[in-house]
Amino acid sequence: MLPCKTKPLVYACSGCTRAGRLSHDVAMGLMNDNVANVGCLPALALGFESEKERAARCPVLVLDGCEQKCGLVAFQQLQLNVKWHVDLNQLCPSHDHESVDYSLTELYAVMAHLNRLIAQQAQ
């Protein structure tokens, strides 16, 4: 296995909540901006060895979208380290519990927050 590059590995919720959708889109944005790589949370939760090995080699950012915290729980059950855990439901709470839409303002605010978080590691 190759060593982890300096970029963190992001595991994002892809759940049905607004924040779950936001976490997935934020992860894709971090990857597209070449700030992070993206891991596969379902593969990790199912115990795929290659995904567990990958997660064990890299600084990990887990983005969860609700109080269930499925991403964090998967890492805890596998006894893998998480460098950062962000619950987007708390970071960007919504009073409209029926909507799965989020604003571009929320997307940009979360991206800026995570870019700062990751940049602090590089220093």
C-alpha cells in the first residue's frame, strides 16, 4: 500500500437529510478543489479491508448529516482514528425539517470552515 498523501481523506454522509445532502456535496467540492480525497463510507462500514487500510493511513475528516452520526459510529466500531468530525446538522441547522435543499451561502460557509480546519493541519 502506498503511504497517504498530505491531503485528508473525507468520509461524508449521503443520507436523506438536508445536511446529509450538503455533506456529500461539500466532500465532492473539497475533492474537486484538490483539498482532500474522498473515501467510501459504505465500504468502510461494511469492513472492506482496502478501505479500512486507506482510512488508517490518512488524516480523516468525517462529515455527518444528522444526530445518528453514522460516519463517526463506523469509525468507532472499527477502532479507526478520526482527526476531525463535523456534524453539519449542528453547523448549519435548519428550521425547515421537510426540505432537503440548502442555500449556496450554506455550502460556501461550510467549505470555508473546512478549508480553514484542513489548512491548520498543514501549518
